[in-house]
Amino acid sequence: MRDAEARPGKAGPPRSPRRSPIVTTSPTTGRVAADTLRAGCTARSSEYLTEIEAEAARAEREYDLLLVPGLELTYDDLDPYLAAHAVAVGCRAFVGVDEGLDASLGAARGEGAALVAAHPYRARRGRTPPRPTLLFSRDWRRLRSRVDRWELFNRDELFGWVAERGLPTVASGDFHRPEHLYGWKTLLPCAKEEAAVVAYLRSVRPAFLARFDAPYELSRAA
């Protein structure tokens, strides 16, 4: 589940219009609209968890897989140094981002989630990052206590600065299509249970990263 709309995180001079989940004309109607939106999101969150529970049972029964619910906290801003995405592994409640990323990270952690800094791009001279999410690379010292793990790999993309800073890492497939099944993944030496996975990710113990290639690539290499 993704909270895809975000409110700007810092006051400043007027800039071009942003995406916003609510358009209001007065503080009163704004509060009503916000309450209505939260109620709707909470209801959808409940439906999402019901579907996940059903899929988790099927995944375990048919494939011996563990399916863990979670959220992607998507905080977008026209200023890429204010934008960031974080994955809340094991979060079972709706967490909005309308109060800012720090507040949403705190709320997700309060729900018991393990927090991962997702695709933490860093600005480089002459190159435009594929996603304008530069907050984690700029403010990593401040945010290192707010998240548990940092993506070192996203599919085949390396965020080398994360290793250079000695931050606790994971590798993710950012799965959207079947081909994303392959690439760099995270191996955890813990029980294959939701609580054990979340607890391990929240700990300071090391995660082990491995690359899994498609069968065709493996046979061609042989």
C-alpha cells in the first residue's frame, strides 16, 4: 500500500503548485476533508490487510513463502532534497505523510514496523537521478536513528555511498514486474516468521546480500 500524495515539508517562498490529496477553501472544510480522507484510507487499510492475510495463507500453503504486510511512505516534493521514500515492513496500520516524513517514520515505528530508506539517491554532477529522492543522502546523519536499514542495492542499482558511511544495509527488488524477481536480495538468518523478520531488521545484526540471476543467464554463463 502506498500513500502516494504528500504535502510539502518546509515553508518558504511560493513555488509552482504541488500535488495534494485535498483542495480546500477554508480551515473548517480543510479539517473535515482531512478527517474524511483519513477515514477512507483507514478503511482501505483494513481491506488491504484482509487481502494480504488471504494471500499470505495461499503463499505459505502453495509455495512455502512468507508474505509480510507493509507500507511505502512516499514523501514527494518539488525540491528533491526534501523528497524521500521509506518502506515500513510489518506495519499493519495506515500511516499518512501529511505531517511530514519524520512524523510518518515515528508513527510507523510506533506500530512496530522495521523502516528501510528506499532508493536513497545522491546528487552527482552532470547526472539526474532516476528518482528525485535525495533527502536520505543529504540528511543521513540526522535520519540514521529514524530508520533501521538502508538500501545498498535496488534491483541492480548500487548506492555506494551507503556502504561508505557504514550504514546497515539491505538489498531490494522493488518488485513490480516478473523480471524484478532477479537481482540483489537480502538473506536474514532468522526464523521464517513475520515477527522474527521484523525484529531482525530492527536489530543491529548484519543482513547478508546475494545476487540471484535469471535461469537463462545462469545457463549461458555455464
